[in-house]
Amino acid sequence: MSSSQTTKALKVSTLSDPEQRTTTHQASFTVSYQYPVVFTRSVLNPDNPMLAEILSAAEPARVHRALVMIDEGVIARNPTLIEQWQAYAEYHSSKIKSAGNPIIVPGGERAKNDLKLQDKLSQHIEMNQIDRHSFVIAIGGGSMLDAVGLAAATAHRGVRLVRLPTTVLAQNDAGIGVKNGINRFGQKNWFGTFSPPFAVINDEQFLQTLNSTDRRAGMSEAVKVALIKDAEFFDWIESNTQALARGDTQAMRHLIEHCAKLHLEQITGAGDPFERGTARPLDFGHWAAHKMEQLSSHRIKHGDAVAIGIALDCQYAQLTGLLGEHSSQRVVQVLKALGFELYDPVLDTHSENGQLALLNGLNEFRRHLGGELSITLLKKIGEGVEVHTIDHRVMTKALSLLKTTRTVCE
């Protein structure tokens, strides 16, 4: 188990133009990445060797220094976590050496809205002498993982990062990919990197301490990926909404693992893991979600905003004739049955020019993509399609239509 990075053959071609006295040396190389995404339970139980084996896989003869950073919300729900880590490191001392005391990091969007925090995280990495053969172990929710991941990716131009996601959203989406970042200039994830982790370890025991709101938030990402990639998975979610809504362990386990698998397939198999192009199907529903989070000063959590964004884009696709009404209503009813409220007063916010402020999110999303607007919509359940223009008049009508769905199903 390793995040082994292999650089394939470097090729240099030379083009010359004697008349213009110009020579160009064109470099071309390919780098291959591998990292495990592991599902386990009680990762810090000394009898579970998974973490120690992952840290020592690349260099079995070394004792690996590891600096642990923990989301403060996780500590609040798991007050003995620091002692668990210390006991684990001591038990596996032939492979692991704890680099100083664990660092407690703000959770949620506070981790991503404070630029000074990045400097503090970097200082901790430096003071604890974490180098490219050491590890940063991040234990927390998606926002905290994003912030710590950015610090790890920029320290020494990249130190090894092991993620231990602790929320549904982080375990099935945010914590398993290659992106790190924080918010800047009022925009989501403006400042960040693409840097694959060394490993991801999903411990289902962390989910047992989540409240129903946080547990539900991650389900919207599962609905999203099912809608764009896997109709059968959407059918399964639709048939199991009651079990999922009450947090049934087996249902949640299947939801998280299958959702993570679909996300990994998209990241690794679509040919664009670092998002060089404009198509971003995994951001279905996200142009509106990101703007709602900003307009609400992050009162609306990401997963809840994604649910509204998905429902809104389905209403728009229905109004434009792209998606059938029956399919659109199925999506709305599934989201309601999972417990999502599909409208929020922040959607009525207007800009100084009188336009709905939410619609400004389209241009911000276009700039984030880098040029052409590319929005994923549904043409049917299980199949997305990219569109490059959005009719503001029709989107405003879709918002009005969505407003009628605001009451959550009993």
C-alpha cells in the first residue's frame, strides 16, 4: 500500500528555425500516481495494523515520523483521540514515531476562511521537522482536510499526507480525491493545489458520533454521483431513503463505499484528474451550492447547499425540455425523503443591479473553470450532459418552481 509516484521516460524534442534563429526544446513526461483508499474500523486500535503498514510500505526499514493534525470538532466528539494516537504510535514504535503533540485545527469553513491559519499549519510542519520522508496525518472533516492538505502540499513543495476523513461527506467525496484548498476573495477554493494524498483511510467508527444533520449532509454527494453516473445506484438510494435517513449502519456503509468508488472512477478514469479541461461532472449542482454558501456566510453547509443545487438544476433541465418531469420529481422526492430542505431564504437575495445574487455564481464558476462556462445537467437519471449557456430567465423560473418544494417530506 503506497502512494508510489513513478516518472516515466522523459522525452525532449528539438525544433529549429535557422532563419529566425529560434530553437525550442519540447519536454514531455508522464507521472503515474497510486494511493490506497481503505475502509476499516477502529483505525487507532493498536490491534489494527493498517495505519502502521501504510506508513511503512514505501520504506519498511525506516521509523517514520508523523505529525497528527485533528479537527477540533472531532476532538469534541472523541475526547480520548489524542491518547489513542499516542498509544498507537507507542505500540507500533518500530514503524512510527510521533512528531510532537497532535495539533488541533479549527473545523468547518473556519479552516478555509483564515489565511493566517495556513501560516500556522506550515509553522507546525517546520517546527516538528516534517520532511518529504515524514508524514502529516490529518483527521477531520472535508474542510479541515482541504486546509491541512494545502499546507502539506506546499511544505518543501510537498510532504506525504495521510487523510483520515471523519464525516460522510469527507469519506465518500471530499477526502478521497486530489484537491486541496481554501477560500479567498469571497470565492470557494480559489487558493489551492492538486496534490494526491499518500493514502486515505476511512474509519466508519468516526461516523457513529455524527449528529443527523452532519450525517445527512454527505448523502447529497452520493445522490449527485448516482445521477450523473449510475442509475442503479440512484434506484438503490431511492429504495433505502428511510434506512439512510435514520443512519442505518449497513445502508450508510454501502452508500459511502459505492459513492467513493464512483468518485474514484471519475477521478482516475476520465482522463482529467487535475481538471485541465472545462468539463467537471463531479461539480453537478455545485455552481449554485458554492454561491449559496457564500451568500449565507457559510451558514448553509456544503452538503445541504449541494442538495439545493441539484434540485435547482433538475428544475432548470425540466423547464428546458432536457429532463423529463417524472425524473426531475424523483430527484426532488429522494432529496426530501433523506431530510433535505430544498429552499432557503438566501436564494431571494438580490444584487445592487436588481439581479438575483445567486446568478452571479454562474460567472464566478466560469472564471474558476478558466474560460468557457461548462455546467453539468441531467438528460436522464444516470447520464449527465455538459451545457455552455444558462438562460437566466429560465433559471429564475426554476428558482420559483423550487420554492414550492420547500416543505420537507414527513
